Amino acid sequence: MDLHYTSTRNSDVKVSASQAILTGLAPDGGLFVPEFIPTLDVSMSELKDMSYQETAYAVMKQFLTDFTEEELNQCIEKAYDSKFDTEEIAPLVKVDDTYYLELFHGSTIAFKDMALSILPHLLTTSAKKNNVEKEIVILTATSGDTGKAAMAGFADVEGTRIIVFFPKGGVSKVQKLQMVTQKGSNVDVVAIHGNFDNAQSGVKAMFEDKKLAEELAAKGYQFSSANSINIGRLVPQVVYYIYACAKLLKYGEIQEGEKINVVVPTGNFGNILAAFYAKQMGAPIDRLVCASNKNKVLFDFFQTGTYDKNREFMLTSSPSMDILISSNLERLIYLIAGEDTDKTKMFMEELKTDGRYTVTPEMKEKLADFAAGYADEEQTAESIKKTYDKTGYVMDTHTAVASHVCDVYREENADNKKYVIASTASPYKFVHSVMAALGEHEETEDELELLPKLQDVSGTEMPNAIKEILDAKVLHTTECDADKMEDTVRAILGI
């Protein structure tokens, strides 16, 4: 049965999976959502013996029903190959009494690789399926990781261009170097004078600008997105939660039917939403614990039912979570509103005009699957140090936020289920903060000088993604003000 996609803001919209992937954002500014969340047609006991690639097919075929078996398998094979430095693609590592799902073994050492390794193939396949002859311009805002992973995925992919905006001063030195040294004749990187929310709002405004779309079309271009607003980003993320559950069963860590809790560090809400979709598909997940840093807009929402971005924007040691507008939350709002697109649209308009909205008590009751916590800077550093001292395992700052929240949740709720933490980045990506937390960092030391020290302390080899940037040439130096993003895109594309 074909699964179609509708907009969170207009139930009259009905498109295929490939059309939703191609356009990224619905014409009304809403996000594409499946008409229903499909269920798995294989059991966990069947999944436990499958490879990551086989699991990906079992999950993604349920969502991408207009892709043939051959098309989807080709996309999967091209994505999950030797660019990952472990055969398992997403290893599950037991550290003390908690399981860390390591999602950082791809070419840019962050969890975004898990979806952005396959998105270019899904997108170009979608273009062929829909007879698209225009050049696809991937327009993306990044808080540090999406941008590099998208550029690495789309570099020199025929029929595409990619333009990435990142907040100047709002990413780590390693993250910045990874972006500004990216090769590819179809790649452009722009530092904006502002924060991630400014970048994300600017990108969304361009997607919603119908006049700009017409001008692009006249020049042979059309926009698409590599952000997690694209359903082609979200669906591949569902895979690794189901894979983790199946592997726990295979290893005898859980029994058939035994449920686990999942703890996810998140800013834009896509990664934890994927875990929620996995649960709806039939994965044995009980609670979804949303872990925030000091920008705790999501924590406050789950506590109160009010989403309020009217607050100070904090720069933290976990910059990929420094976000006040969590775009993917709209997909959850749509579900708890009973798939009422008018109600969802009303909340999103309130967010745009007032910077806040409050869900109804009935909607808040439907959030029972979720719990939430947050970690401040001191708690994040303490989590890194405590885990290392006890086990020798070194985690990055984002994973440390989740680790702290996991410990607090487990203690406060006396919930003795098994816990899986989504480990979203390599500690090498945030070496300055990680080494400071371990007490191995002197203020005078440059971030790059700390990399060999981290190698010694962690006992893990420096990833190729880091080695490659150390001597790489800076290729991108463009900057712009947050209100000049459209002008910059026009200049890059010559329109």
C-alpha cells in the first residue's frame, strides 16, 4: 500500500515520498509527515540477525513506498559503505550499566552522517522518478554538524548544488575547519553574523518565498533541504533505534518483549522524533528522554506545555544543541493535536508572531511517552570526567548532556530498565571542551594541539575526518549579515 505525505499545516496536500524528499518543505511552510506511521512487517527476533543495511531496508521500505526494492537497496549500499570506520555502522557500546549507541563513525564523525550519507542518493533517485531536470540547490542552516555532513554527502553530486549557512563564532574550531575546507565545485559555505536560529529562520523564509522560487525556476534551479525538516533526513534516523533494540536482543541484554528507555541529546528535535517514530513502528521502547543543554526550551515545554523561545540564547560547549526554535517539534505537535492541521498551523503562527504557544491539556496528556531533563555546563563537564574516571570511556559534550540527564532520570524515577544513550559526536570534534573537562587542558593550548593528547587519554585513534583537516586549505571565506542571506544566495547562483 502506498504511503503518502501531507503537510502539518494543510491536510489537502498529498504527495509521494519521493516528492516530499525533493521539495523538503511543504509549499505552505509546513513539514511533510506520513499519513500514518507504518508498522514493521518483521519481528525483533528476525531483525536481530540483520546487518545495518538489511535493517535499513526493512525500516525504510515502509516509509518510502514509491521507491522500488532495487532503487532503495542501491541508495542504502552507496550510503553505508567503507566511509564508516566500523563494520557495524552504529556500534552499541556497553559502558558500566548504560549502552551508548555510537552514531559518529561516518565521514564527518557526527550522527548527521547516518542520514546525510543516504540523503543525496534518495534525492537524486527522487529527481529521476519525478523527471526533474532543474539543478537542485540544497539550502541548509547548520549549528555545526549538519552542514559538514551535507557538504560531504553532496560534494560533486551531479545535478546538485549546496549552500550552507553557519553562525560565525557559534561552532567549534574543528567544526568550522571541517566546513571551510570542504572541497567540491558545487559547494558554498557562508558564515552569518548571528546565531543558528537566525540562520534557520533565513533558510525557511527563502523556502517560503514564492517569488524567489519563480526566479529560481526561470534560471533552472529549485530548492531542497538537507536539514532534518526533510523527511528524507528523518526516516533514515529511525533505522538506528530499531537496530539498537534488535542488537540488545541478539546480545541477550534484553528478552523478547522487554522494553528499554532511550535518552537523546537534542536541539532541533529530529533525533528524538526518529526514536518516537521507531516506537510507533513497534520497537520495544518505553520512555523517550529528551536531554537539553542550558538552552532548555524543550525541557520547559515538556514540563509546562508552553513552548517559549523568548529567552536569552546561550552559547555552550554543546553547540549543536544551541537552538531555541526546534523545527521538528512541529511534527509531534501535529500528532498530539490529533493530526489537526488548522490547530498545528495556529500554534506555528503564534510562535512566529509571539515567540510562544501553549498546547491544550488534552494534547499535553499525549506527551506521556516523553520525559525531559537538562544539564548545565558544569554538569556536562562532570559527566565526562565521572564516566572517564570510572570506566576510561571518553564521550563528547552532547553525549555528556544525555549521560547526565540519564543518571538523574534513572535515580529520580527508580526506573531500572536498560538505557540506550544516543552518542551523537566523536569527542575529537569538541576536543577543547572534552580535555578541559578531563583536566588535561591548559588555557594557552590551541584546540588542534590537544588532538594528540586526546588520542593518548582515550586510547582511540584519531579519526580520518580529523587528520584530513589539519593541513587542509581554507576554501570558503564568505560572510554575511543574517538579513542578507537571500542576497548572498542570489549572488552565488547568479540570479
